[in-house]
Amino acid sequence: MGWAWRREQWAVAWLSVAVLGAALMGAAGAFEEGTAVYIVTMKQAPVFHKRLDLERFGSSRVAGGGGGGGGDTPSTSILMKPRHGPAQPMNYGSYLVRLQNSLLKRTLRGERYIKLYSYRYLINGFAVVITPQQAERLSMTKEVANVMLDFSVRTATTHTPEFLGLPQGAWVQEGGPQCAGQGVVVGLIDTGIDPTHPSFADDLITDSYPVPAHYSGICEVTNDFPSGSCNRKLVGARHFAASAITRGVFNASQDHASPSDSDGHGTHTASIAAGNHGIPVVVAGHHFGNASGMAPRAHIAVYKALYKSFGGFAADVVAAIDQAAEDNVDIISLSITPNRRPPGLATFFNPIDMALLSAVKAGIFVVQAAGNTGPSPKSMSSYSPWIFTVGASAHDREYNNYVVLGNNLTITGVGLAPGTDGDSMFTLVAAPHALKNNVASPTEMSLGECQDSSHLDEDLIRGKILVCSYSIRFVLGLSSVKQALDTAKNVSAAGVIFYLDPFVIGFQLNPTPMDMPGLIIPSSDDSKVFLNYYNESLVRDETSNKIVSFGAIAKILGGQNPNYGISAPKVMFYSARGPDPEDNSLANADILKPNLIAPGSSIWGAWSSLGLDSAEFAGESFAIISGTSMAAPHVAGLAALVKQKFPYFSPAAIGSALSTTTSLSDREGNPIMAQRTYGNPNSTQSPATPFDMGNGFVNATAALDPGLIFDSSYDDFFSFLCGINGSAPVVMNYTGNSCSSSAMTGADLNLPSITIAVLNRSRTITRTVTNVASDERYTVSYSAPYGVAVSASPAQFFIPSGQRQQVIFVVNATMNGTSASFGSVGFYGDKGHRVMIPFSVISKVVHGS
């Protein structure tokens, strides 16, 4: 009855969204120049904070001190009260909306503006289109705490369950894939979803699979997202585009004003986190195995705030976060990052991160992609300590095919393609040398890229391998491999080889499906070797210099079957790196980012039937793509497994379980490596540091038995923000609470890591651990960073189940230096638990003030 009632609400809820969308479409160009979208935060408490104030007891602490997450108030206990209590007082939420509307009418009386969103659950505020002068007047009213200009954001699997050890490990502990994640709702803020994909069907399940009672979201209904799109698996779906529509950048025919995914990215990430188990992956007619999400029994709720044409905007993303929290999701996964570092006092003070802080206060575990802006130091695009930031690694499966040249050289390529017939060698012909009517050279770049067969000489190319250029136009979507394959077929080529244009660097070339023999040479150096062989083998007329014959020959070895057992994991070159920048001056924060790494390279995932993001996978039901966007939903799904086993863990406790149980070595037992450059990244690897990989590579099975937990609460994060010099007014503006005296830094937060940006002589660091296993005796061991002396007290302790233990580290600089150095701390239990945290110190000062 409850589910049927929800279905009746979908159409009603969508009606209001559709009416707003139509109004915005009409108003998109109606405002004079100089207007912009502003996010306005009001001082009065939002719905969730109000409800929490009413429910809390025995604690009045707001900005207390101490590191180590100490204290025994309900807000700091990892065995928190369930947050899925009675529904929030909706009359209070309506009251806030009335206050917002009243403020706008009173302050901007008789003037033009358009209110896009009312935020009321996690933050009390709104997004509005106004002029800078109107924004200034709003900021001067007593009800308004903060006014900020909207900003843009961007988007930052068949084998990874096996690589992560799920079938024999974590899934077994949860009762198998048919139980893994059940009852947990993963909310994804992305480009939407394809509800018709079998990865999100619920008719594959014959036993009881109820929609979690705590989830209260709805499903929008539109022409391209019809009634019945949601089910027991896909339990909710909405879209948010008001800011984009108002700006006039929304392309209704391509972006779709609905939860439908016209990009592909959102469908892909949703399937990685919680797609169904055992879904056949068939691409270009070849079966590549069966796919599964990390938590295949978890439920999915989609909040679309990103779009193919333009990415997204903070006002829409904040609205999506606010709604996801109000709907009672358990986990929020964001494979998105800001396009620029937030301005102001500190990177943490921006509308998205502050909304996510309130989400954490509501008990929601938040996962975010680190960003694809590596490998430079301080390239991190996810900043705040309450957000769990995930970098991207390779895993142990690779799809490689090869071209064997007539001079016996073998060059590695990428391409999900068959090989040429047998051991026969085939003549190579480059497209610019095969033009009709003996044209000397192509006049259009697309001809060299094999995008137009009408200009090519079929008689010359028939039965030979066509050679094409892979330029930046492929990266930009102006040319496509599919079109080149069509060209090769039209001229009866035996295969096709793409060499890399030297200007294409810094891009991860994913294995591309091809339904004929072919490959892409992904290395510029290898491409030069290939072209040298080809050009040196040409026979030319000595007088006219015209080509008389093509001497280069080659054969293609197929790449549809994967190779396993490579040195993995390793940090991918594009994965953003720490240290975490605290502000625009790039001062270092005392916070470790990323938190850890997870598979993000060449990941199979579901693909939308409408997906336009990768032309190579258009019309396919699965795609293989790379990025930290793929790494984050891996961790979101694994967090669902932790949440299922420990339903009362706080967000920080879930993050701790994942962080302290990571792997620090690759499959061969060697240190995890990190790629250091865009070009030929495998030739520039060196051992990864915590600023590359955080705590290490995620270990899902170990995370279900962490032994000890490092817990932190909203109050601790609040105190940390208050400890930033000059932050009191900003903190008040964003949270509505006043800072008391706080000297807390990031190093004082009870994080499962220790990071000190500036060690001035000596520092005392406290960590508090809580035993979530049986009684156990632990020994504390450490490896001090270079240039630092460390002592730990106590060096040994016995900790009963459910109890806490403080450990104090005294850290002394033994030399001056500005280069980061790294160590580690290990808590070794006599019942087999091994709890590891990294120790990083950047600047060290022995003498001076």
C-alpha cells in the first residue's frame, strides 16, 4: 500500500517541476544583462537542524575543543541513534519557504527576479536570479547569512568485484551477492539513469526485496521517463536544472528535463555502485563477461544535476543534495568536482561542501571523486575532511591488442577488436596516400582521420590495413572511431590502425569496441616508431616523388580477451593529488586527501541507450571508461556493505573502517606505484605516497572487520572550521551557530591519518580509537617520517569491546626542511586486527618562532 501511494505521488510531484521548467524556459532570456544566479543562505535553522535540536539530549556542546573526537555525547558515539526517525516537521519547512518568499518580496519590491529553488532540509536558503546590486541588498538584511555567486561543476564492471575479493570475501559475509547491500539506499548525484537497463531491473529477483521503509523519495514521470520506470531497485529519481535553464545553456533536445540519462555517465556510475549481479556484458557482438555492482542488492536513488551539454551548476547540485538528504538516502555519491578552486577564506567554505557537512550531520556517508586533474601536487578537487575522497587506480585486467610490423617490431595498442586472419601480413596504406585521382595530400583533416570514404580509392585499399590519424578531434567528439570503421568497411580494408597525433597527451584512451580488426596506438613514442617504419618502407619515384608502392606490412593480434596479473593497483596519472590545498594561496591543510584509491581505469559499466558521452559506445548497453568518476561509486557500493553490517556506524566510522584496512602493496607484494606524467605514464612511475593514494587501496573484506574505529562528529568538524583564523563570521553565516574559542586544526581532528602541514619544533597529536570487535590487546608501532622524531603513549593497551582508548603522539622536528616526508602508525591486535594510518609531515622547523 505504501509503494502504491508513492507511485500516485510521482505524477503530482512532477507536475510542479514541469510547470517551473516551462516558466524558466520562457524566462531564460528575459532578464537584462548583468543578472546571475546567486545562492542565498538564511540564518534561521533548516528543517533537519531544527529536528535534531528537538531530539538531542544531554549535550549543549557546539564548538567545544578537543581533538581526538573525545566525549561521550550522543552526537559523537559511533553507535548513533538511528537517523530514520519520524518525518521532519513539514509545517516548519513550509514556514521557511514563506519566510524566504517574504524576504524577497520585501527587499526587492517591484523589481524583477526569479527564485529557482527553496533549500530547507540541510540548509535554509534559496537560489535566485538577480543583479549584483540586488544581491548586495539581500546580503545587508538581518535574515540573510551568506550570499554567493553560483559556480559550475563537471563530471570528474565485470571484473573489479573479483579484483576486490568480493565473491569470496565481503559478499560471503553479507550472505552472497543476493543479499549484499540490501536495505541500504545509495543516492547518486550525476547525469541521471537509464531505467530500462537490466542492471536496474527488479524482476530478476524472486524473493522478498522491499523498498526500504526509511526512504521517502519519489519518481518523476515524463514522456521519456514514464510511469513504471522506478521499481524496488531504482527507488527514486528526480532532476534539477533550474540554474542551467535560466542561464540559457540547457538544450532540451539533448539534455532532457527529466531523470533520463542522455549522457551515459550517470548510468555507468550507478551500475558500479549497486547494479544487479550477473548481467551479461555484450558489446559489438562480443561477450566480455558478466557485470555486477559492488553492492548488488542495495537500492538506487538518482538525483540528476549534471548534463551532457554543459556539466552542471552548484545551485542545482545543492538542491539535489538537499533533496537526497530529505529523502533519507544512506549514502551520497558524487562523481563531480568544481571547475575551479572555491574562493574565499578556505576551500571548505562553499555551498556544496557546507551542504554535505549538514548531510554528514544527518548521518549520510558522502563519497566524492578526487578529480581528474592529476598528477600535479595540490591538484585535489575535493577538499573537506567530512567528505570521503577517492582517487583512481588501475586494476589487474587489461585489454591490449598488438600490431606486429614487417621489421619484427611489436607495438601495443588498445581496441576491443578481433585480429587479422591467421599469420598473414597485410600491406599498410595511410589514408592521405590513398585519395582518389592521385591527390597529393588531403585538404581536410578529417580525411587523414578516415572520416569520409568518398575521397578514398577503394581499389588501392581493398584487402589492406588502412592507417588513420587519431587527433584531438576524437577527444572533442568531432571525429569518431565508429566513423573511421565505417570508412574502412566502405573501402574493403582488412583492418584499421590509428596512430596518435603528438598533440593528444594527457588523455586516457579506453579500449574501444571495433567490429573489425583494428587498434589505436596510445603512445606518441610508439606512434613515431610506427610512422617511421611506414614512411621508410614507401617506394617513391625519384623524379616526381610520387609513391610507387607501399612496402610496410603488418598483422593485428586481437584484443577482445583480457590479460590478468599485471602489477596492480597503481595510481593513474589523471587522479588528483594532495596535499589538500586549504585556500587559494595554496597553503597546505592538515588533512589527508585523497582518503584512498579504488579501481577507476578501464571500468565496465552499464551504458544508457541515449548515451552521447562516448560516441564509440553509442547504441551499446555497456561501456568501458576511466576516471575518478568510476572510482568513487566503487567506494559508495563498498560503504553500503559496511553500512549493512554496522547500521549504526556514523559516516566517520564508515570512512575509518574503509581507510584503516587498505592494502599498501600491489598483487606482487611490491609497493603501490604512481604514474607521474601525462605522456608515457608507465615509464615515469615511482612509489606512491599518501598524497597520491591516501591510506592505500580499498580492501572491502577487511573493512567489514576493522577492529578499531576513529570516529568524528559534526561538532568536531564545526570546531575545526571555527579554528581557522578569521572564520567565525563565515561559520556563523553557513551554520547559524556561533564559534566559541577553538584552536583545533585539521591535525587535531580524529581522522584515520595524521597530517601536519607545518611542524614548528614540536606538536602533540591525540587520536581516540573505539573497539568495534571483541576484547583485544593492541601494540602501537610507528615509522617516523624523515626529519621527525615520534613517541606514542601508551605503547600497548587492552581495550574491551565498545570502549575507547586515547593514544598521544609527541612529534618533534629533528631537521629543517620543506619537502614532505611520510611514515605510518600501526595498531596490531593480538587477535589479528591490523589498523594502519599514514603519517605525513610537510614543512619542518627545528629553530624559530
